[in-house]
Amino acid sequence: MVVSNAALPTLSKELDIVIPTIRNLDFLEMWRPFFEKYHLIVIQDGDPNRKVEVPEGFDYEIYTRTDIERILGDKAWCISFKDSACRCFGFMMSKKKYIYTIDDDCFVAKNPSGEDINALEQHIQNLLTPSTPFFFNTLYDPYVEGADFVRGYPFSLREGVPTAVSHGLWLNVPDYDAPTQMVKPRERNTRYVDAVMTIPKGTLFPMCGMNLAFNRELIGPAMYFGLMGEGQPLGRYDDMWAGWCSKVICDHLGVGVKTGLPYIWHSKASNPFTNLKKEYKGIFWQEEIIPFFQAVTLSKEASTVEACYLELAEKVRKQLSHIDPYFTKLADGMATWIEAWGLLNQNDEQ
């Protein structure tokens, strides 16, 4: 199934754009040709009394920490504060089929021909075409124009499976951890690779939340960005945590994850010394966390995203809490997140 760009629906009634921010959203002016038809859900982090300025002409709603506490009550603690992980509250509040989330320091990139890249359109292309997680196609995504399945690809697998996640990339400032930032402070990504691929079943990846789209109906309850930021011993692992959890669940439920196109322009690098303080424990902890996710299995009885996520939360509690008491609290947060999701999305069908 090839969906040409000319035939792509806009999905303006089926997709919300979620943006976490601590500043004014002037960056939307550059995105106006691509975003103006869509509804924006802005999660204002930090001071709830500060007024966030949004350019005229956009359809949007803004939620502050005060709103989160009012809506979730005693469950509000599961949403991170002073961290971009607060964006997942927007995923919970949306009632659309698809979500696109982008950071406020990301701008429109250009392809090698000098044309502006419509990142949202490419994400829609990825989400509306199948994934191939069970057998790798060496021409990458076989569903794009000018490509197909190569010789030797099993015909029984060519129908593919639904795509749950579309993970986009970035030009200019790479998404590096603090130690790599320190040794390569001036490095910039100038390499544009015109490719999309399905991440194979059983393979984890470091998910970046700054240019990400997903099918909320297929994987939404697993897109919890964890407990990060103020009051927590860990930061900058929020999107990766959601990526590890969602990939394990996608593999279990038989849906796919794509990575590659589209690119956005990441405008600035955050302070590596500040980042190191946030990441420090995670750099050590990930050496046990990743093997946990590589080995974890979910039961046959777990047939919904919610059931999978609750089962995963209990495994986190039992198998990772020896690393630090933080993981017991994180497991509690995962369970509370699912409770809150259920309260606000009682009519959703998973």
C-alpha cells in the first residue's frame, strides 16, 4: 500500500499537536503553513501565572500546573513538573486518533533541494502506511513511492502491520547526552538521509520526544514520559523511558514503529553541565534498565495497551527497585497514570 503525498489526507480533524513550553510560542510562525489547520494542546511548565503568548490564528488550549492539579486531583503527582515530560498530560487530554509532539526550539528544516520539509505530512505518511517489524526489507520502507519488497521477502508478511509510532530526526544540533555534548560541543548533524525504516521486533531504540508522532488509539496509554524533573533524581530520560515501554508493548501487540524521515531543525543545544546533573544517575542505571527491557516478556492475557502497561509497571517494581527506591515510585506513577488515563478516556476503545 503506497500513499502518495498528493493523496494524503490532512487529518486536521483527527490529529492534535502537543507542545510543552516555558516560553512564548513565536516559533509557531515558521510552522504556520503546516500547523494552522490543526488544534494545539500547549502544556505550560513552570510558573502557572505566567502568560504564554501564542501567535494569532492558531486554534489552541493551554494547561498549566494548576489545571493539571485541578483535573487530576490526587493523581496529578504522576505528571512531571519542570521537565518536558509534562507533555504527556496533553496526550491524556486529547481525544484525537493521532498525536504529533514537538519541542519549542525546533524549526522547519530544508531538504537537500532547499525546499521546506513538511514534517507533519511525513509523519502522517508514516502512520498511514504499514510497518514491517517481523522481517527487514533492505530497501527500507517498501510502502513509499519508488520502493517495494526485495527478492526473498516472504509474501506472507508483505501486508505488514499497523504503524503505532513515527519517530522523526533532526538536523543541526544532535540529540546527544551530556558527556557526548562535552567532547563534541561544536558537532552538528548535516547529514540528510532520505529513508524511513521499521525498527525490527525485539530491538529497542533511544526515542526522542522533540519530533514524534503516534497513533493514540494503538499505543497512547504507553506514552507516559515517567517521573522526571523537580523532586526526582533523574531527568532527560523521559522520552527514552516512554520509548522503551512503548516498543516492548508494540512488539507484544504486533504493531510497528518507524524511524527516519521527517527531519526538523533543532536550533540550540542545552547546557551540557546542567544536563549532566540531570542524567548522571541514568547513565549508570541504563546499563541495568536496558537489559531489563530487552528480556522482559508480557503475558498472553495482556491484550490491551493498559493491561500491558500495568503488567510492565509491576515488573519494574519487582525487577528494578533494587537499583534505587526511585523505581518503586516510578512503578507507582505508571499505575497512577493508567488510572488517570482511564478516568479521562472512559469511552476510548483500545
